[in-house]
Amino acid sequence: MARKNIEERLKVLGIQLPESPRPLGAYKPCVITGNLIFISGQLPLKNGELKYKGKLGDGITIEEGSDAARIASVNALAIMNSELGSLERVRRIVKVTGFVASAAGFDMQAKVLNGASELFYQIFGENGTHARVAVGVCELPLGAPVEIDVIAEIFT
């Protein structure tokens, strides 16, 4: 898939980037070092509210978890856009780490994280494919089902 205007892709996907989410603690939303931007963990927040709350395998379906991963990824993109001035400065998504609040026995974390991975591919094409970690955890901040952090290479 050839790289084309990121704003066009967002529009086609029906995505309007929200305001950059504010940190929930004593950390920065992102750090740039060299040609990398590190995005702090993002939750599936819409308008400051969790869209989903709970654990996968206990009240949250894989489809809902995947949507939560997608929303968290949109929040990561909002931070990149705010910090960089434009998503056109993103050369490629390097790595995504996803934490999935999981009920006992739930082992489909990778399917949940596909919501994030597929979104990055839809937006950046081959430059959106990345290394990834999908980890099942007991609890996440605010009772969120998913938390995503992202490392991207940028044009400097």
C-alpha cells in the first residue's frame, strides 16, 4: 500500500483526532529522543470517559476489547499529532505494547490487540506494521480493559 496523505486516510476511516489526552499521573504523554517518539500508555477514553470498563472474558467481548484497543490507539495518534504538528512526520510505527485486563483463563490478548495493529496499517500502510507485545494483566488504571503504548520513528 503506497503512502498517501494521512489526513485523507483518517477522513476515509471516519476518524477525527480528539484533543491530546492528559496524563493521569506524574509523567509526560510522550518523549522524543533522536528520531523516536515514545507514547505513554493510553486508555480507551472518549471525551475523558472510559468507553469500556472491565475485563476480557468477564463482561467484555473480544470485539469490544478490539474496539477499546483501537480507541486507545487513536488517543496515541492524537498525542503524536499534537507533539509533532502533523502525523505526516511519522515515518513508521515501530512497536506497540498492549496490556489487556484479563479474567482467569482468557488467552486471546493477541486478537484484542489486532484492533490497534489493523488501525495503524489502515492509516500508515506497510509503515504501520510493527513489532508487538500483547500481555494479559489483572487490572489496569480506572478499570480499563486495554492500555496501549506506542513507539514510532519520525522524520526529524
